Amino acid sequence: MIRIKSSIFENHFNISDNEFKKILNTALSLGGDFSEIYLEYRMHNSIIMEEDIIKETSESISLGMGIRVISGDKTGYGYTNDLSLEKIRKTALTAASISSGKITQKALSINPAYPEKNLYPVIRHGRDTSLDDKIDLVKKAYSAAIDFDPSIQKVKVSFSDLTQHVGLINSDGLKISDIRPMIKMVCLAIAEKPPDLEAGFSGGGGRVGIEYFQHSLTPEEIGHEAATEALQLLEAKPPPAGEMPVVLSPGHSGVFIHEAVGHLLEADFIRKKTSVFWNKQGKKVAHEKVTILDDPTIPFFRGSYNVDDEGTLPHKTTLIKDGKLVGFLQDRLSAGLMDLPLTGHGRRQDYSCIPIPRMSNTYIDKGDHDRDEIIKSVNRGFYAHRFQGGQVEDSGKFTFSVSSGFLIEGGKLTTPVKQATLIGSNLDILNKIEMIGSDLEFSLQTGTCGKGGQETPVTDGCPTLKISSMTVGGIK
């Protein structure tokens, strides 16, 4: 175990352990099974540059508390940013109202716990970096994009940094805290070749410090990549339509796995039987070469955390192993109702939200094929390079928009194409994955996932994948 030096309990809330015990008992006073206090203090800064000027800078600080009560399969929740003890007591009673049992008092003890490791040992936090230094980074990315080619007509660069202090105390006696850094810089470049306009996008970040933009991904690289994509899309053609082999690019195509598979393996969908996977544990759901994992413990990744938002220590969770469904992403409520172990995937957007099962860093594990070997195996097909987004139904049927790709002709990437659509069903496609590359990569460290009105940072990834047959929407 390591001791992360968080001052959230002492400096930001100044509530004694005895008072915390009283709050937890108030939350249980109408007969709940479990109560929990979630504390959050966050500092957020952002910068936006467009039209050759710094358009906006902002700084915000928030402080608040959420109180949850679980009673059977029901959840009561209240939150407040008024930290007077009377207001906190009323918030606890709001959460308690979900229960209707006998008024009880428990002899609670509070036992400090600590994360097993620090996944984000940042050298220079965004919060400790001057505004001028951050603006300098933004200007470098902006200039790299706008000066890249005369066809680049407009550029927008956004930078943000967040420091989130979280603390959690519950009626099981757990007391634990964490300090989570986050930085993100993204660049949007628009290229024009009348009458066409196309946009390119790039970015990076994660639970890192400012040093990331010196040693891992420079602002100039971000600007150049956004401009390059915009220019390539100006030359791209609409894709052909029909059934054909599809090859997914490494890294960027991870969003396909996240949306088409990952969400439907979150335990709340499983226990409610709204996922196509709800009754398939232990059964074959994919090609025997397919293994899918979710790992919140990858150092510095955007979707990683030392402790989840319920106080559970996270670990790598295998969802599909050699084609068989073997696991789900659990929060405390679902794990209890399903009588399964916690996996450390209870996450929430902020103190105003209840924790729910969420992905972190989700990916298909690498295989043993070379990327060029996979492409050479396709005589005529489609190579999906980057995705814009997608829609997936509980039944597993999906539609994904591909922003950029290439035709595959005679085993080679040829004509660049844009605005393609991939259509199918996840169970069908999982079984049609016939070649998996050894080149596992992860997508840009800029992703945010929405679910139940909440947004959380995530990362996804995959190696090069060959799907034997898939519906591509384009021109017939």
C-alpha cells in the first residue's frame, strides 16, 4: 500500500471522524443496508484559441459531498455544496428516505486504507504551471496547424487541466482518498478546397503532467496531425457500399470495441437483462482468438484511477477470454445483487452523481499477425482508419460512422475514402474476427464516455483486426 498525500479530509472539509460516523448513521436511520459519503474538491482550468487569438481562459473550483444509501436493490442519494452540519444531516436524511425499515444505530468504526500503487506520479501538475506557460503550449499547436498548408483555413486549439481530490468513507469502516491529475489538449483544423471543407482532429493528454507535452507528444505534433488529416480528407472519395472484408486500424478503432461490446458488459445492463450478453456467461460469444479486457491500472492513462469512486481498489478485468464471456464490470450495487466480486468499476462524474458500472481502459488483446500480413490477405475490402462515433442498441445492433479510411485493393491500401458507415451486430462481428494483429495500440488520450447523463474519462484500444465480412455503407 502507498500513502497518497491528500488533504481533502483535513483541509477541505474539516469534519471529524466522529461527525462522519454520525452522518453515516443518519443515512442508515430509516433502515438502509449500507451508507457512504463521497467528498470531492476539484480545480479546473481551460484555454481556447481560435482566429489567431486566445478567445477564452477560465478557472473554476468546486467543493461538495454526496451521500448514498443502498437498501436492497434501491439507491437513495443526496448531495450538497453547503457544508454546514445541519445541511449535511438533511442531505443524509434525503438519501435515507429510500428505506422504510426500523430506525437503527450502528457502532461504526473508521479504518484508513490506501491505494496499492500510484498510477500517475506526475512531475509538474497543470495546477502548478503558469497561465503563460499553458498559453505558450496552445500557441505552438495552433501555429503548427495554421501554418502547415495554405489550404488550412481555420484552427481551434483547446487546453484543459484538472486536479481532482476525492475522499470516501462508508459504513463498512472504509476511509480512503486519492488525488487525480488530468490534462488534455486537442486541435481541430479545417481545410478548404472549394466547394469542399474538411476537418481534421488530433490531441493527447491523460493523467500526466506538463512534461508530457515535452517528452511524449509535442504541441507541434498535435497541430501537424490535425492539419494532415484535414488535407487527406479533402482528397478522399465516398466509399463503395456492400458486404466486404473490413480491416480496423490499431488504436483508433478501439472506440468500436468500447461502444459495441464494452457498454453491454457493464453489470447494470446485465442484471437488468437489457444487454444481449445477460445470459451468456461462460458461453462462446466471439472467435476463439478474441480476448477483451478492461484495465484501470495502466499508468498515466486517461481512464485509470488508484481507487474507484466507491473506494474499491481496481484491477484488470477479463471480459471475454479466448472467445468465451467470462466477466462483467461491477459496481457495489450490481456485484451485491449478482453475488459476484467487485472489480473496481464504480465511477461517477462528480459528487452530484451516483456511482454506476463504467469502463476505464477497454481493449482487445493483441494477436500474432503482422499488420501488413493482414492487409495483404484482403483482395478487395475497406480499411477503417478513424471513427466519428456510433450508436449501439441493447440487442447488439450497431451503426458506426468512419471519418477516414482507405480502399483495400490487391492487398494494398489505395484510394482514401470518407463518410463510410459500418453496420452490423456485435455477436456476429465478434465471431467474424479472423485475424488479430500483434500491434496493440491505444486511441488518443482525449476520450470521454457518456452514460446515464454522466461523463467520465476513458481510453480504448485494439490491434489491427480483420473482419471477414461486414456491411459498409457508401455508394452502390
